[in-house]
Amino acid sequence: MTTAARDALLALRAEVGKAVVGNDAAVTGLIIALLCRGHVLVEGVPGVAKTLLVRALATALDLDTKRIQFTPDLMPGDVTGSIVYDGRSSEFSFREGPVFTNLLLADEINRTPPKTQSALLEAMEERQVSVDGAARRLPDPFIVVATQNPVEYEGTYALPEAQLDRFLLKLTIPAPSREDEIGVLTRHAQGFDPRDLRAAGLRPVAGREQLEQAREAVAGVAVNPEVLGYIVDLCRATRSLPAIRLGVSPRGATALLAATRAWAWLAGRDYATPDDVKSLARPALRHRLDLRPEAELEGATADGVLDRVLASVPVPR
């Protein structure tokens, strides 16, 4: 049963590939987030198919998806929903916001003020929203895929550390290679319409049942004490580096553990290895590091710091 669930989830990459060219790593990251009930921060310049990637994944998984364009005038109620007066019944009722979905695309999340950004905190952590004193559960599965532009900072609000820490992974989508870009243009020349994924041939290849089976299997992936110690040592090493103002928290260590187990299961194993940890260290930890300004001026990056940590911490044998 779990083999069938794994095959179905791995088939997502091929199915999403009918619409999105050359983003297998990002698709795998989103699948890992679904398996771990985690959220994903996606960073990339405009026009690299971030929105299309989420829509294609939702189509291939037969899940509901909604998109919020975050802007400076967006209010918290525009995200979570609000109490409205119904003139026909002369009663107040709750009108659900776009957060009530399976895959929520929070587009350019850093363009809205912290007050509205914080509207997502309860939804991301508790899988519920509280309006007018009543808690309302969100559907399952529920993950937030938030995007931000890495080069344009005018008119943006930096995400607070507490919110960054609630993203399981931070994925970076680079500009496509020449071959991939030719593939994109070829599809468009042949009539591909990114707004009509059904016409592009995308069909559901997995669903909620396979996803639930996969989650149960991932929870059973064994992690021996040496691998657990390796995860802890990596995270603790980030807290004592002179270039880092704020290192990885214990929540970051648990996120790396969860992502490692999902990666191992997707690879067809029921146990995790140190190589699995190394494969997920950058996407699971890069957004949890707060570099000192002087280190950034000298050209330090989160990925560069993690590379040094991975090279310095002994790998268990």
C-alpha cells in the first residue's frame, strides 16, 4: 500500500512537468511539505513559474487552491474571513476568507504590513483561525506556499523571525537554463495556455487517500540516535558562528528531522541517513539564520554559512 502511495506521489513530478519545465527540486520540496504538514517559502524573480507550479501541483493532487495577492492595503480579514450582516436573515454570519483551502498561495507575502502577515500565524501553526472569539478549523491538508521577490525591496516589509521559523522549507527557484527556457517557449509556441491546465493534459495522479497513507508511512521512518545527534550538532553549530546573529532554533531542528524522514521515504527507505540530513539542511535551515549586517557586507550568505557548517560538523558513520 505504501509503495503504491509512494509511486503516486513520485508521479506528481512528471505530471507537473507537463506545465512547468525544469523545477523538479521545487516540486519535491512541496511534496515533502505536504507529507510533513509544513509550509514553504519560495523565493525567485518574477516570471519563473512560481504561481503556475502551485496551481499545477494542486491539479495533479486534486486539491483546492486559492491565491492571495499581498498588497500594502490588504487587511487581516481579507485573509481569514470576517463577520458580515445578512440583510435577508437579519443575522450576522461568518464569511470564510481564502485561507480556507488546501494549498494557499500567498503571493509576494512581504508586500503587506506585519499586521496582515500575522493573520497567517495562527493558521500556519494551529491549522485554525479565530474570528469574533470562535476558532474555526481549516481543511486538511492545508499548507501555505508564500512567495517573495529576492531583488526588489522597495515597498516591502521583512518577515519577522517568528513567522520565518514557521516555514518548513525555503526553496529558491533560479532562472531556467537555456535548454529549459527553449522548452518553455516551445510549449507556448505550440499553444500552451498556463491558465488552462486541463487543456495542457494535467490530470490528478494522486489524492487525499494516498497522501494520508504516505504521511503514516513517513511517521514510521526510523532515525537512529547518531542521526538525531547529527541534526542537533548541525543546528547548535549555527548558534556560535561570529557571522550569525540568530542561529537555528529547536523548532528548526524538528523541521529538519521531519523533512529528512520524508526525503528518505520518497527515496524508498524506511530509515534516515546522514546524507538525507545533508540533502535537506539548506532548504530547511537557510531562512532560520539571521546574519549580522557586517557579515552580509562582506558577502556572507545563509547557504554559504551552512556549507561551512556541513563541512565542519563530523558526519556519523
